[in-house]
Amino acid sequence: MKIVRTRAEVRAEVAATRGRGGLVGLVPTMGAFHEGHLSLIRQARAESDLVVVSLFVNPTQFGPNEDLAAYPRDEERDARLAEEAGADVLFAPPVDEVYPAGFATTVHVAGLTDVMCGASRGAQHFDGVATVVTKLFQIVAPDAAYFGQKDAQQVLVVRRLVRDLDIPVRIVACPIVREPDGLAMSSRNVYLDPAARQQATALNRALTAGADAVARGETRSEDVLGAARAVLTASGIDPEYLDLRSGDDLRTLDRVEESALLAVAARVGSARLIDNRILEVR
Ligand code: PAF
């Protein structure tokens, strides 16, 4: 696996594969790899001739009081894991390679970004994500790009921006990877002390309670949310949001319908965690 730092270098790698008629897969990441990231790289490996993994802790998607400085960074470990999972190129640019002096453009996806994490983290979060992802698509020009379904809202934002800006890339959303006790894998789980780690399992249990309510025949969003909220409350968690929305466009739903998304974000100990479930309606 090659580690490259500049746009010119990554473009040269991609051009060589394209010249042979090969397919290019991109896995955009901020590093601190866990099984979730590795599953994206493996999926890209299975479907591409060249797998590019970007590793860039994107400053513009962090709010002023968020964990940019503390975000876990270990490029050597990430490079080893990426290579083992099948990456060909690790694109790990410095900040000024992505945002050179005078950088003045923001990609804003309206509507989808006003709710859930957009409301709780502030507008800068998805503007930062949309801008850096657009740049990565311009730099790498992949055939397909791989994202984790844990960031369900991010996946919708990225799908919308490629549609609106006519970027010819296939967006692949890969399933959430969980710890044996159900906690969704996240780079931020390293912030959890043992007590918070135990408390954090309530997020997935709350989603399961919501899904179970639907399986029992509840269809009113209020009731499904009530079942999920009861689990959070019993675990001492006051969520930033617990929401039931359309998994297609995030409009609110009074009743559960096909592809309804039950999503939660909460501070647990010093970590901000998110999780979600697509509800099965019979
Ligand atoms: O999901 C992430 O790790 C980031 O939001 C992404 C897509 C790499 C953009 O910085």
C-alpha cells in the first residue's frame, strides 16, 4: 500500500488504474479505524481494482466546542489496518493540501441538514462534511464511495449532493458493525470509561425496544419513540435527539412506514454517540 499526501500523487495513482479501464473505490475516513471502517475497505476491495482510503481529520466539520484536538490519531496503526483490509493507497493529506490559503467555498445541502445532527451539532457540521466529501470526489474521481450506515444522515446528505451536483459516483452504504453487546462501533468509543461503556449499550437497546414495538404492531411514532425513550431514561441517558423520520428524506413521520429511520444521539460520559435502525414494517 502506498501512502500519499498530495492531490497530484493520488490523482496519478487513480490515472494509472483508469488507463487500464479499472474501477476505483474510495473509502473516506477520519482514521482511528475499527471494524466498521475495515468492513468498508473490504467491501471496496471486493468491488474495485484500486482502493483509495482517505485519512483526514476534517477540521471544518467540528464545532468550536467539539473534540477536534482530542480526536484519536494514529496513522501508523491505521495504515497497517488499511493495508491488511485491502487498501492500495492511503491518501493522508495535511490540512493545507485540502484547504489551501484563501479557500472560500462551502457546499451546503439544505433541508436534510437542519434536523438531527445538523440541529444538535450546528450547521457547520454537515457543511464541513459536504465540502470535504465533494473535494475528495473531485480529487479521486472514484466510481464508488463507501460510507457507514451508522452515519445515516451523512449518507443521505452525500447521496443528495452527488445527485444535485451531478457527481458520477455510486454511493454504497455499508451496515453498522456492532460490538458483541450491541454497541455500534465508533472511533469515539475510546472516550468511554467502563461505567460509560456499560451505559452506552442503552442506545442500541433503545433502538431494539422501538423495533420490538413495531414488531408488536405499534405504528404510531409517538408509541415507538416512547418505547425507545423508556430504555434511555432507565439508563440515565437524556438524548440530544431521539427521532423517527423517513429514511429517504428525513421528513417527520406520524406513523411508521417503509424505510422509517429510528435514530438517536446522546452524550454518554465524555463521548457523543449516535446510532440508528431502519424499522421493518410488515
Ligand atoms: O464519516 C466520517 O468519518 C467523515 O464525516 C467523513 C465522511 C470522512 C468526512 O470527513
